[in-house]
Amino acid sequence: MSRSPQAFRIDPPKPEPQEKPVAKRAPRAIDPGKAVTVTADPVDFFSEPDAALSEPPPIPARRRSLLARIFFAALGLLVSLAIGLWADRLIRDLFARADWLGWIALGAAAVALLALLTIVSREVLALMRLASIEEIRRSAADAIIRDDAAEARKILARLSALVAAKPETAAGRKTLDSIKDDVIDGSDLLALAEKELLAPLDAMARKQVLDAAKRVSVVTAVSPRALVDVLYVLFEAARLTRRIAEIYGGRPGFLGFLHLVRSVLAHLAVTGSMAAGETLMQQIVGHGLAARLSAKLGEGVVNGMMTARIGIAAMAAARPLAFNALPRPGIGDFLKTLTSFASSKAEEKVAAGEQ
């Protein structure tokens, strides 16, 4: 039996709900004498890390002027030709006077030339070592960001070769060699390398910084002249920078040392660590030394803390890896020991005066 036809009603689609129109605010006058409250999200400024203790941003390499390179190259060539002509004329004059004098001058010139070539080669090798350390530090930072395990293993091989001559890293190199076939992320591998290879060198560098700060505090406390203080601080800072570079495998020559000093000064400028006046005095007074130290000993402590700041910057500039897995040293790590040392010296001075 067929079904009889039926009619069905199709409802039209319902319109989509429109957003409720925002009512326009009627214009009104604002009382200028009434304070307007602005609501903002609360910000905890004390939760921000200290800029002086955080890792400074990378210092961009300064482009050297092409005209300056041409000028210094031409000037160096002219000076070399002048020295060569002077030596040639001197040797000819000595040969004209007596043959044995000429031969002595010629031998001295040959020895001087050989020594010059040796010095230049050592300076070039020292600059190459410092450039290699900087390249390792940049590559490691990039490998940590990308978590590249293959690049991390290459960096680990270069780092192990750099510190292979250090007996303090023998245990760490043995540990890293035992896990060379394990599957480890790039960032974790570099963190382990930092702990195993650089932690012993960091301890040596910290000891050098503390010893230099103690020497500066004592010498500047007993020296009668401000000029002596300045010269000794500069001498101790230069020696400390060179020793820290040697600890981390840099072994800089004269030109390498100048390059390292420039990096240290740039690091101090970036982190603001050269502000040692009012902040250092507040730290000293905060530790209760104002009543126990004489003015001269207090000045010695300030100079010692400045030396410690330079040493911390030298560690960051000469270290093959940035401080990631290990805490970066700060002035507070040396302040307690340095002030205790100054207090003991002050007590010894008082006891000697009573006797």
C-alpha cells in the first residue's frame, strides 16, 4: 500500500546572535583637582636577577676601519725599511772599519732577526689560542640554545684538548670519556663538561682572585702614597688577569694580553662592575667594619674588592664556557673572607700597639 503524501514545514535559519552594542558614554567634565587612579599589573622588582651577577650579553665584535688597516700596514712597512737600511749602513761601516767588527754586527743582526721571528710566532699562536677559546664559548652557547648533541660532542673534544695539560682535569676527562657512547642531549652534555672539567679550574681561579685581593688590601693599607696604591693595584690586576688566562689554557703573549685586557674592560662596562665607590662602602658598613677598621685599612679593603671584581671579570672573559651549570662568582663570595682578613690585620695592629 502506497503512503499518502504529506506536507512538512521548513523553518527559516535562525540569525546568529550579534554582539551587544556598546553604549556610548555621555561626555562629562573631569575635575583637574581629583586624582586619577591607574590600575596596572603588579611587578615584583625584587624577583629580577641582579644585573651584575647575571651573564652579560655578548659583546659585538668591533669592525676595524679599512683605512686604518692600510695606514698602519704602510707605516709598519716604512718603519721596517728604515730599520733595515739603518742596520745595513751600520754593518757596512763596521766592515769598512774592521772585518771582525762587521762580522760581529752581522751575527748580532741574525740573532736579533731570529729572536724577532720567534717572538712573532709565539704572539700569533697566543692570539690563535685566545680566538679558539672565544670560538668554543660562542659555539657552546649556540649548541645549548639549539640542544645540538653532535655539535656539543665536537665542542667537548676541543675543550678536552684545550685542558689536556691540566692535571686537575684528569678525573673529569676520564669521566667524560666513559660516557662518550651514551645518548645525552647537547645541553646536558655541555653542562656535565662544565662541571667535570671547569669546576677544578674555577676553584684555582677563585683562589688566585682571593690571594690577589688580600695582597692589594694589605699593601694599599700600609703604603704612604696614593700613587703607590694605584700602581700596585694596576700591577696586581695585570698579573691576576694573566694567571687566570693561563689557568683556563689561554697562555697569552703581549698582544694576547692586551686583547684579554680589552675583553675584561668591556665585560666590566657591560655588567657595571666598575661602580665600586658608594656601593662598596655600603657593603663594608653593612658588615660592621666601620667601627673596627681604621680609614687606611678600610681603603685597603675597598681596593681589594675592586681587584676581586677585576678577577671575576677576567674569569668570565678567559673561561672557555660561560657560567651555565655552575653559579657565576660574585663579589659576595670574596667579601666575607676579605673583610675577616682585614679585621684580623686590624686586631694584630691594635695588639702590636698595646705591646
